[in-house]
Amino acid sequence: MKHILITGSTDGIGKLLALRLAKEGHYVAIHGRSETKLAATLKNIKEQSNNENILGFLADFSDLNAVKKMVMEVAEKMPKIDVLVNNAGILTTNSKTANTDIRFIVNYFAPYVLTNGLLPNLKTSEAPRIVNLSSAAQSTINVQGLEGKTGLGANEAYAQSKLALTMWSFYLAEQEPSITVVAVNPGSLLNTKMANEAYGQHWSPAEKGVNILYDLSITDLAQTGRYFDNDKGSYAPAHADANNQEKIRQLIRLTNEVLGNPFS
């Protein structure tokens, strides 16, 4: 039995992954930003899996103070974390945040803060693993956009946030050799709420994404410091910037400046 935390798991592939793992008898923690939806999902997964070892954590990832609060709650209730799946993400939204684009906050800063805060809990596992959900959409980071000094379009901010997550994944894999860290594009335009809201269509069933997340979380498929492209069904090169050590160092330095956090 593994102790697994999946963010953004009241919908889509996160929810389906949580259910599959719960049915196998794992200790699964889910996360959502709606109290009502989180309670309903908890009840649903417990009933369908006949597994009472399901926890729920509430946090709006566009609010980094809420993320920090969640870190404290998770650290207390899950002294050991075997697998952390950073699945929560956002593309289209009506929400506004001050300065920094909400996609940078939810897709990159939030998992950065959460993961760094939970490293001690991950290190109590014999074989800890972090699975970061990237995307086929990756584009060079606009430093002023990251700092909140200039506005970006939704798709551009999304692609930049996913590249930032991938670059940080590779950095974290080097910094924490005892933890397997893998970035994954679970598949383009899967049949999920995010794709359907953004594009009104999908190319592949959600199960395609669930299957790869399951394999990277549980099986020996996961290889640290690498990018799995599920559109290709194999490991593949990420965006060139993800292998540029100078750009990675700049990203981490900027991230810590923006967050005012001493993670380094």
C-alpha cells in the first residue's frame, strides 16, 4: 500500500486516477478548491472503492497562502508520502489575480510551493516519486510575465507555465537524487473538462492520461529527470530550454524572488 497525494483530483484524470488507486487499496489523498465538490468526490471514491483510507484537502491554488496552509495540513496528516502527483492545472478562467498571471500561479508556483514544503514527508518514503503534469504546449518563458510586469494571453501563459514546471522538474531531480521526479504530457486534448471548456473538443479518451499517470506513479516506467510525451507514447526531448542550465538557474532564482521563499 502506497501513500499517494493527487492535486486537482475532484475532476478529470486526477479523479479517475484517485479512484483507480483507491480500488487497489492504496491510501489516497485528493485535493480540490470547492468544498462541496471535494466532499462529494470523497464520498464517491470511498463508496466505489470500498476503501476508507481516502483523505481530502481543500485549497484554491490561485492563492499561495492557501497552498502553504495545505502544506501544513498534509504534513501533519500524511507523515509519509510515497507519490505526489502535481495534476492541478488551469487554462481558461474568469478569475483574476493581481499582477502574476493565474496560470503561472496555479500551474507552476503552487506545485513548487507544495512540493518544496512536503519534501521532508516524501523523504520518509523508501522510494519517493513526484509526477509533474506538463503539456505538449511549452514555450520560452517571458521573464516579465513571470514577474507579473506584463500581461500574457491565456494559451501563451499556459505554455510558459508548463515549460517552467518541466524545467523545475529537471532541476529538482538533480537536487534531490533520492526522489524520482518525472514530467509528463498526459496527452493532448484528452476528454476532460479543461480541454472541452477551452477548445470544445477532444482527441483522446481521458483514460489515456489516467493510464500513463498510473504507470508513472506505480510501475518502474518512471525515470528521474526525464519528460514522458504520451502523444508519442515514450520518453522524448522536452523544450530546448528545459536542458539549458543557465535558463533553469535563472528560472529558479526568479521563482524564489517572486515567492520571497528561500527554497534553493
